[in-house]
Amino acid sequence: MLESVEKRFGDQLPITPVQWLSDNGSAYTAEQTRLFARQIGLQPVTTPVRSPQSNGMAESFVKTIKRD
């Protein structure tokens, strides 16, 4: 997460929170992960449970971030 934010915003944090969409995996819903996301200017948002379409969108977003 930090690497992605630094690559996009440089040394400055985003002025307004940027939504960070993820699925409901334990790594993404852990309180430490969500707290860290908020500290670096992200707003954690999870997909609805049992929603394959939105899970696919989240996975596509993660793939884009990794690629960029």
C-alpha cells in the first residue's frame, strides 16, 4: 500500500482520502491493515459479501496497482 501511495503521490499524502477497494480477506479486514491504510490517506472499503462481480473489480484494481 505504502509503495503504491508513494508512487502516485510522491512524498505527500493525498489531500482527501482515496478509496481503497479490497475483498473481505482476513489480511484486508484486519484492524492493523485498516488503521495503516487510514494513516497513509486511504479509505478502506470492502466489497459486499458473496458478490463475485465486485470481487472481480477489486482484484482487477489490485492488478492495476501492481502493474503501475
